[in-house]
Amino acid sequence: MRSCSNAVSGFIRYLQNSKPWADNQCIITAFLLYALCSSTADGVQRDCNSIAVALHKCCSSFAVGDCCIFCRSSLFFAHFRAFYAKTSYLCSRILLKIGMSYNLLKGKRGIIFGALNEQSIAWKVAEKAVEEGATITLSNTPVAVRMGEVSALSEKLNCEVIPADATSVEDLENVFKRSMEVLGGPVDFVLHSIGMSPNVRKKRTYDDLDYDMLEKTLDISAVSFHKMIQAAKKLNAIADYGSILALSYVAAQRTFYGYNDMADAKALLESIARSFGYIYGREHHVRVNTISQSPTMTTAGSGVKGMDKLFDFANRMSPLGNASADECADYCIVMFSDLTRKVTMQNLFHDGGFSSVGMSLRAMATYEKGLDEYKDENGNIIYG
């Protein structure tokens, strides 16, 4: 408690000596103040009131008042929400700097494959990994690096982007070699968030697949996982007790309309995790798992036929609703941490309970709606 009080005193002195702040600085600091004020301990309340008074002097345009009760008012939240979209990342970085994260990955090194844009799960995982104390590198295809937004994420997280074709063993070896060089040693965690089906993109149904395209689907979405792990193992690029994750979907076990040959790829992906999990676990205590995530509106997911309806159906079926990309990132962080050192070779469902439900009331309510939009010109239902 003494160190906490010293920190509070130092922060108050900083506020008192500061020039007037911009609105976003005031919003962020007030948010931190609100978190502090959530405690009912008398000592914390006194510190909170002192900070509020000092903050009020710095932020004339943002009347936080001089007591904690006002900080928790609806007026505070109305003002806070207006700025949150622009300041949320900076706010999280400040939380990290003052030690308010869980520090689950403090001192760990990692590689995130597949971050494309702010909608992608890998993007969220990268942000949260850094927030939790990790240092990372990012990797995506050369085209995605040139055309996508990954460079912006790299600047935001102060990490290097290493372009690589995930189907190329040579490229993958370069990612691990360069990551060890940049990060200062073997990595502690790896995320495989890679998937693409040319057949889905070309709208080929499952009973009319192009086999060259199927080969590409499997190579990009599943075999790349094997290549990635094999390359890392041969280079001794993953530290003992490290964690490797890949993102999967329940279509690996069940048939879903429109998911097409990606279902085959996910089944293979999960099998690779089990097979390599045994070998890597025995030899280096490295764990290998897959996370079976809810339908998520990512760039890749949106290419699946009927994705919007699948998303709605899963949400109606799941007792807890669909898990978001942010929530999936939280789960990934736990799987990278030392809290899960004995979890391996598992396919872990992160889907709000969807995988254990037969039929929900909400799903039944829409069951008898028409199928006209799924019929061809002759009135036959297209099941593929």
C-alpha cells in the first residue's frame, strides 16, 4: 500500500506541474481514475479524490469534478465514449505502462501469423500480447504486407513485419531465424491464423470442386501449420514449454452449409495439432492446440457463402452468444501464458456453447422460414 501511495503522490505532482492537456489525455487519465475509484477502500478513495482535484486543474474543458462519485456518473461515460474509438489503444498502452495489465506474457517472445486488418483475430491477438508484456514479430504474405494495413499495426506495436508465404518452407525458416535475431532468442508462442479457399472464392460447390484449388486450400490453410511447426522444431526456434496455437472451426467435425473444402482443411489442421503436439510435447514440453472459434466477421470469414446467416444462426444457438474476435484474443493470451502449461493436443471450443447445443428456442423460432433464396431457376434447393 505504501508503494501505491507513493505512486499516487508522484502522479499528483506530475499533474500539478503540467500544462493544460488535450481532451484525449484528459479522457484517458479520467478513465484510469475511474478504475481506481472502483475500490471502496478508504485509502484508495482519498487518493482518488486528490487525483481528481489535480486532474480538474489540468483539464478545464473536461469537468471531472473533485470527487469520485462524479467520475462514475453517466455524464462521464457519455463524454468518455465520444473519444474512446480514437484513444482506446493509447489508453491500453498507458494501462500497461503503469502496471495495470495482468502481465501474463511479461518477458515472453512471440510470432503472430496472419494479422491483416483491425477485423482479424490475429490483429487483436498481437495487440493484446503486447499489452500483456510480450515482444513480438508479425508475418503475412508479401502481397498482404504491401497492400494491407499490417504496417500500421507494426508501427503501433513497435514490432517488425517479416513477409512470408506460409506455404514456403524457406520463407517460414526465414521468419523464425529473423524473429530469433530481432527478439533475442527462441520464441515462446506462435499463432497460426491463416486460411483461404480458392474454391470458396470462386463459388465452387463441394460437389464440383476444382482439385488444383483444393490442393491450394489444404496447403494454405492446414499444411502450412505442419510446415511452420516442422521448420521451428528443426531450428530449435521455440523455447521449452512454449505454446503453438492455430484457429479452427466446428465445421471440422460437423457439416455446415457453404463452408465447403475449408471444413476439410480445418479437420486436417486439428489432426496436425494432435500429431505434432505429442512429439513436441515429449521432446521439448511445447504444447500445440487449436481454438475452434465462433463465426467471426473477418475478411476471410466474410468470403464463406451465407456467412451473415451462419453468424446469426450461431448467435441464436449459443447460450452465451457468439464469441467476438476480442474475446478470442483473450483466450489466445491465456493459452500462450504459463497458466496453461499442461494443456496440449486439444481442440478448444470458444463458441459461447454452440458446439454443445442441439437446438435452441431462438433457432426454432426461425426454423420454418422459406428457402426461396437457396433455390435455382428450376425451384431445386442448392445444398452446396
